[in-house]
Amino acid sequence: MNSRMNSWLIALITTILFTVSMWIPPAQAARKLPVVRIGIVRDGPPGRLPDVTPLVKKEILELTSREFDVRFPAAKSIDGNWEEVKTERSVDKLLADPAVDLVITLGYLATNYACHRGNLPKPVVAPIVADAKLQNLPLKNGASGVKNLSYIDSFVSFERDIRFFREMVPFRSLVVLTHMDALESIPWLEKKFRRLAHEYTIDINIVPIEFSADEALAAFPSDTDAVYLFPLAQLSPGEFRKLLYGLILRRLPSFSLLGGEDVEAGVLASVAPKDQFLRITRRIALNVQRILLGEEASNLKVAFPLGEKLTINMATGRAIGFYPSWSSLTEAELLNEQVERVERRLSLQSAVRKAIAANLDLAAENRNVAAGEQVVKQARSVLLPRVDLDARGEIIDDDRAEIS
């Protein structure tokens, strides 16, 4: 009887589990996910830099697919044609559009405007920051502190770059190449440049550039001896190559805020890591997800350090007659490094002698060995024979001696 009862219970449980398993999927399919419509503002159509918009969309969709029905309406993805006024109007248009739930600014001009606009009626994720300190972006307790605003600070710093650049090249007159509208959108930029120029005892000349490399090169002061490049995303690939070719012809060392991609293209150096936008896209998706799940954008931490990595294009260095110092070589990633061949005969003895003389590591080790020998001598000194000398003299006064 018990065995029959157990068999019946097992059969009943199996039937129930099978029925439940057949019922759950339709129930899940019937559950509708909340629809979220995201608008995107870019500064302009893709120029020399790759368009990260598809990657941003892909990351957001993959991260939120189980929680939200995220959509990117084609009509809600607009740009400002590389003009400050049009970019600002594009941001305002999406913020006022009831068919848009969240806005992402994929451009330096759009991000700067959103961060300083003040009144944001809906959440805005503003990830493309050139230099948060230079742009005076709002900061409170590690977050933006502004309702509906979340930006991303990767700690790119113009002042940090100048410090690295001057350690490589002792320049006195620096040209800063930046987008023409950046000067208008950041009115205090020139004032901060003047402060840095005074602090580092250098001359800083801002040369705005729109779409023509030749016009920018023609505006360089005659005493220019170094060039710093802001992103210049509006330039076409051809104009950017023309710009770099012009800098090389003038034998001017260059430094980029953007990073390793520019160094690969021909800029002399940069400390921003390569492919930084790939990492930022994941952070964008995470911030969007957290906002959609109910977190206030103003409370999301803005810090997203990407680190520093000095990268030097040795081909550009050879073309302009620059060779980095040993200290730079020890910490830098070198691109297009070549070993120069010297057509001359050397005896084995002379080759060894030259190799030892040129090897700084051996020279450093020789100093360590010499210092170690002195320490050994001091340690052994207590074991060696010692000679102690002691002298004493006495004078006896005859009269005092007689009295005593």
C-alpha cells in the first residue's frame, strides 16, 4: 500500500511540475517591459573620429534587455553640424520633446552645454568631457549635484598634459589648436590658459580651427616651438593628415589630449590611453540602466579614471629631430621604433667596450656595487687589527711639591 501511495505522489508531483514549466514561458512572454525612448545629440556628423553611436546603443540594449524595452528613434538622433548654436538647440529640442525619456550627449559641445544649462526636465547622460576642471563642470560630493544630470569625468587634464609635454620638450611658445566654437562655449578658457602660462612661464597662443588645416597653420606665431591638440573631431581624415604633415614640415613637436589614436596617426605624444571611448561606452550604459531603475542622475558618481600611458611616435620624432630622454623611454610605449644600422666594422673588444659604456643599467649597477663595497668595508672594520694611541704628560711644580 505504501509503495502504491509513494508512486502516486511521485506521479502527481511530476505532473504538477510539468504543467508549471509549460505555463511559465507564456506568462513571461505576456509580461510587457516598460518602453524607454532615448534621444542622442552629437556635435556634428562623423569626421575623422569613428562614430561611437552604434556601440553605445549596443551596450545599452544588451545591459537593459531584461528590464526595459529601450528604443532609439531615428528622428530623435540629431546633431548640431559642428555649430555651437545648433548643438544647443538640438539639446533643447530633445529635452522639450515628450516622446523622449532620456538624452545622451555624444559630443564635447553638447556635453558642455548640458552640464551648464541648469534646468534639465529629464535625465541627461553627458559622457564626452574634454577637461572637467577646465570646463568648470558642477561637482558635489563626487557627483554632479544637478538634478537629472550625470556626466563622466575620465580625469583628462590639459594641465597634466602640459607637465608631461614640458618634461619631454622644453618649449617656450605653445600653440593650442581647438575647435572654433569651443572658445565661445567656454568663455573662461582663455583666462585659465593665461593663468597656466604664467605658472609655467610659457606663452600660450590659442589658434581656432574649423575645417581647414592650411588656415590654422597660417595663423601660427613665428616663434611657435610646440603644438597642443584638442580633439578636433570636426576635421576630415584628409585635413587632419594635412595638419600633421604641416607640423612635421615645421619640425614642431605635438601633443594630443585625445590619446593613442592620434599618436598612431602622427602626433608625437600623448598620455591618454588608447581606445578610451570603448571603456566609456560601457559606463554610459551602466549609468543609463541605473537611472532607468530609479536612481537620481545627480547622485551618480562622475569619476571614471582611465589612467595614464605615455605613448610616443618615434617615426614622428625622427622626422622632426626629436629623441626622448632616458626617463621618458623607461615609462613610454614607443610606436614605430626602429634600430638604426651602422655600417662600420668593430672588433670584439671595442664592441664590448662600447656596449658597456652605453648600457645605463650596467652603469647604475656598478654604482650600486661600489656603494655596497663601502658598506662591506665598514662592516668588516670591527674585525680588523686596531692600533690605539694614548699620550699623557705631567708637570711637577718643585715649590708646591716641597710644601706638600
